[in-house]
Amino acid sequence: MFKITVLPGDGIGPEVIAGALRVLQAVQKRAGVEFATREAAIGGSAYDRFGTPLPGETQQACLHCDAVLLGAVGGPKWDALPVHLRPEAGALLPLRKQLAVFANIRPTKLHSALAEASTLKREVVAGLDLVVVRELTGGLYFGDKRREELPDGGQKVVETLEYSTGEIERVARMAFGMAQKRRGKLTSVDKANVLESSRLWREVVSDLAGEYPGVELEHMLVDNCAMQMVRHPRQFDVLLTENMFGDILSDQASQLTGSIGMLPSASLGGQVGLYEPIHGSAPDIAGQDMANPIATILSAAMMLRYSFNMEEAAALVEQAVEAVLEEGWRTVDIMQPGMRRAGTVQMAGLVAEKVERGRS
């Protein structure tokens, strides 16, 4: 039995989580395994109920399970709260820190059925298959932050970007290892022409390269990488980068696949993995059966693979998603002329049915 802490969160979070749980129920039937789920509050909805976006009970539930499945947090309703009480800064960042998940794995794979849904030409994106490995617990997001009053009545903001050799090394090793199992190419992304932190990053990654002779290492400045991702995205295999750069580049990569609603993620490195779609809470469509559950379903597949060592079941879920798309089913964000529209509930149900029948 595997224990999963489920954090539905805000906006469309509960809807996409429900879809992923429906698929996991199908995996249970197919694989003869038991998933014990425990739901806990997080984000704005937790603040509304408990006065904090990350209640102590939620923290304990996440620390004492086999994996955490998260929907989404945040929304305009809570933007005016003090920073430490906002869902993103007050819940997501500390949860990642507590779970010691230092590497965020974001695969970007274009399903062949969605080549026309991308904003780029088919010949540019067809066959796209890359992974962004983002350092998750360092950098600007976790550095000291303060404001200082100036004599002229204005303010000065000071934010600290910190990285240590050890922090860079551990995430780089994960990226090198992933490249070994894929196509053998690692692109380390930095801003070494300007930032001292990036110069250290480049030095540490370069020093490790000798331990992975089968992996081709290249360094690329982040601005060039952003351009290359649009010009020739298929040149990339594994992208390794620091926290903020990874946040931005992985969202950019999502549009190569047609929709941010298609991309899953896994946050790894600690005893308990954290799995979540990369999209936000989308409160404007919450409760309307419009959200795309595929990113969350694929996040659950990553959970099967990385936390439960259920490779066959993970592949079955991924193949089920592919089969449903090949049949022409689309949620509104990836809708194309001539396709069949499905809501959140129906799309998850279609994938679950494929899993139960073994994709037939």
C-alpha cells in the first residue's frame, strides 16, 4: 500500500486532482495495488479556513506519506495578503523546503496528435522531447529580502541570490544522470557573463562533466536559450538551470506543446516526492468543467514512476493519454477544428477507461 497526501488547493486544483485520482483508481484495478489517499488543505482555501496557507496538519501529512499530489494554489482573492500569507510564498516555497525536494523535473514532450496546437510550425516542434531540471530550493526565491527607506522618500529593495557548491552539485548530478538515460546531451543554462552565481554554477557543472563521459555538456546563456527554444527546440535533451531561470524557461517550453495544461512536474531529492502540474489555479474557469486535467494525470504518472517504482503503470497512463488524444478528444485549451470537445470530468474518464482496458 502506498500512502498519498492529496492537496487539491485553489481554483481548478480540486477539479484536476479529482481527474488524476480517477485515473489512479483505474491503476489500482489494473495493477492490483492499493493507494491510500489523505486530503489536506493548502493555499488560499487553507488560509480562509485556518488563517494560514500551510497548516501544521498539512505539513505533518506531507512529511509522513510516500508521495504528495498537489493541484494548484493562489489567485487574485489572496494577492493583497502579506507576503508570508500568500499561497505561493506562504505555502509552496516552505513546503518544498520542508520536503527537501531540491530538483524540479519538468518533461516537455509534444504529443504527435497536438502538433497543430502548438503556436510554432509543425516542422519546428514535431518530435519535441526535452526535460527541464530546475534547482528548486535556492536562488532569489529563497534569499534574504528587505526594503530600505531612502532619504528622498522612496524605497530600495534588496534581494539576495545565493548558491553553494553543494546545492549546485546535487542538482547537476541528477541532470547528468537523467541525460545518461536519455539521448546523452546536457545543456546547462546560466548568465555567467553577468552573474557571479552563474560563474560558480558553470564551474561546478564543468567539474562534474568528467564523471559522465557519455554525456555531451554544453553551456548556454539564458537569453540565448530562450531564443533557441523558439528557433530550434529539438536541439535540447536535458536542460539544467537555477530556480528562477527554470521557472521561466519551463513555462515557455509549455507553449511548444500547445498548452500549459499539458505539462506535469515532479519535485525530487527528499524522502517524499511532490507532484503537481506546472499550471496555476486559473480561477476564471474554476467550477466550469473546462480545465485540462492531463498535466495532473501525467504528474500522477510521474509519481508512479519515481516514488512507487511502477514503471509499467506509469507508461500505461502516458499511453492512455496519447490514445485519447489520437482519438480526437480535446479540452478547450487544446481544441482544434474537427476535434471532439471534452470537459475536465469526461477527459479524465476517457483516460481512466483506457487504463482499465490496457489502452485498447
